[in-house]
Amino acid sequence: MIETALIMIALGVFAGIAGAILGLGGGIIVTPILTLAFGLNIKYAIGASIIVVIATSSGSTIAYLKDEVLNLRVAMFLEIATTIGAVAGSLLTGVLDPKYLYVLFGLLLIFSGFNMFRKLRMKPDDYRSGKEDAIAKKLELNGSYYDKNLKKTIDYQVTNVPSGMSVMFGAGLASGLLGIGSGAFKVIAMDTFMKMPLKPSSATSNLMMGVTAAASATVYFFNGTILPNIAVPLAIGILGGAVVGSRVMQILPTKLIRIVFIPILLYIGANMLFQGFGVKL
Amino acid sequence: MKDQPSKQLNQEMNSIELIIGKILRIGVIISATIMIIGWLLLVITGKSGYVGNFHPTSFRAIFAGVATLKPYAIMMLGIYCLILTPVLRVIVSIYSFYKERDMLYVYITMFVLIVLIVSFFIGLSQA
């Protein structure tokens, strides 16, 4: 028993670090390992991954007393779209054929993967589009953060708020309907559509994922799919890992984070496409 | 043009941010501590406090188990506290926007909190 727990803690530390850096919540890392390597029923793996997401989110929140990177206004504003999407998704279960959603979201992820690849060759300065976006201005979404890698403050302007919100709605829909983690979509909505820099996108995604996961966690908690002997050591490891990860993220070059991010996007995207076309891997 | 915030307001916001940071930290530390205590009890005694793989999922069963120091009950309580930490985050954000006199975001964040509360009750009703 103690061996399993120590492995869970180690897995948690790893997932916490990776999740906090990439803004993916860590579920995408933990779920396949729990099901494939530990033979855990997918039902319990999903229950555990909900706790993984919350622990990553809360762990990265407390790494600093003051949030230097995340954009609280963007988070709360977009959270409206995500939560409505999640509720709509759970109501549409059985009405909408998930097949088309898998194909649609799979294509979106692959498109974003290529878009990110293009961004690799851009300088961080290119983010300052200079364009004033009326909606972003009205909602005071523009922000700035101190980049510890470049050692300077980066001011950024947010654009395309409606399309960002649509993707966020889709992210909520996907998590409500397909039961998949939507961290990838959240980062894409901010980074690709709203032109936020990657680090604030990732940090904001982590905050939002915790809030969204807390909403669905109650269902899992009360129906018994969150197993304490698995969730507790995982959560303890993740809290520690996420504190480290969100500190590491601030000093890493954005380019490196992107290089790690792209194959993960393509992997999830291809997986969803296969699922949509009914191909079993 | 947004009004330039006064120096006083800026200082006030700085101290509010620090207090919020500390509240969130304490919330996470409390849930982690409860989880670790439960887990250590489990490892030391080698017993979950329940028959087989059963673990308590209702508030009544969890609190009854915590009162008799059953490891699984304490672990579940810790997990529940962890689930509440993002909610705590939303609540303190409302306060922070209120102090910034940003009523638009007070309403936006309150909407998010209401959706969270509604989904909590959906979760309870589906149990």
C-alpha cells in the first residue's frame, strides 16, 4: 500500500509541475497513466483527475502571495462562457452526437498546434499588436506581467473577445458532454484567438480549470468515484509539484514552453479525430 | 479613459492582495494537512476504518468517521476541503473587485459563484 502511495506522490509531483507550466491541469497526464499502467477503471481515473486539476490549480495559486502572471479579469469573464458551456453540455448529452464534436475539436486542436508552430518564429514583442480592441477595453481585459526570463514587464492587449468566448464555450461544452479536460482549449482560446502571451494564458487557464473542476467535483465526490487512497497521495504530490511548476514557468523561456506544448496539442487532437471517426487505438 | 487610481487606493489594493494571498494559502494548507493526517493514520494503523474498499461519501458518514478518527473519513474530509479552495478563490476575488470599486467585475464574479453553488446542489441531488 505504501509503495503505491509513494508512486502516486511521485506521479503527482510530475503532473503538478507539468500541469502548472502548461496550463493543462494535469488530468491529461494522470488519467492515461492510472488506466494503462495501474489498470484502474476509467470511472475512478476520471474521479482522480478532477482532484488532480483542482490541486494543480490551487497549488499554482499559492506559489506566490500576489498573482503576478494570471489575468483575473480574463479568468472571471471567460468563466461565464465555460460554466454555461458545461451546463449546456451536460444537458445535451444524448441529444448531440459526440462524434461530430470529437471531429470538430480534434481539428481545432490540430489547427492550433500548427498556429503555435508558426508563433515559434515570432518575437515576444510581436504580441503588442497595438490594436485597441473596443470590447477588451470596455471590459478592462488588457494586462501586463513581469517576465522573469526576459527580465522585463510585458504589456499585452487582448483582442477577438467574442471568438475567445466561443472557444471557451466549446471548452465547457467538451467537458460537460465528453468528460474531457479542457485545459488545452482554454490555453488556445487565450493564446491563439485572443492573442494573450503564453505565460498569462497558461496561468489563467489553471485558475479557470480549478473553478470549473470544483463545479463538477461535487458530483464525483458524492457518487463515490473519488477514491481516497489514490486521490490523497496524488493531491499531496501535485500541490507540491504545482508550487514548483508555477515558479519554474516564470523563469522558463516562452519558446521552450511552446515547444513542449505543440506535440501535446497534436496528440490530443489526433486522439479526438480518431475517436470521432470511430478508430480504436 | 479610466481614472488614474490614487496612491492611497493603490496601497490599499496591495495590502488587500497580500491578505487574499495569505487566506488562499491557509485554505490550501488546511486541506493538505487534513489529507496528510488521514493518510499517515492509514499508513501507521494499516486500516482504513471501513470494511473492504468502502469509503464514506455522505457528510453524515464522513463526520461520524472523523469523530472516531477513521483514516478514510479524514482523507475524504481533506479532499472536500481541497474541492472548496477554488470556491474560496472566487469569493475572495469578489471582495477584491469590490474594494477596487469595480462593480462590473463584482457582478461577473458573483455570477460565476452562483453557477458554482447551483452545480454543488446538482451534485448533491445526484448523489
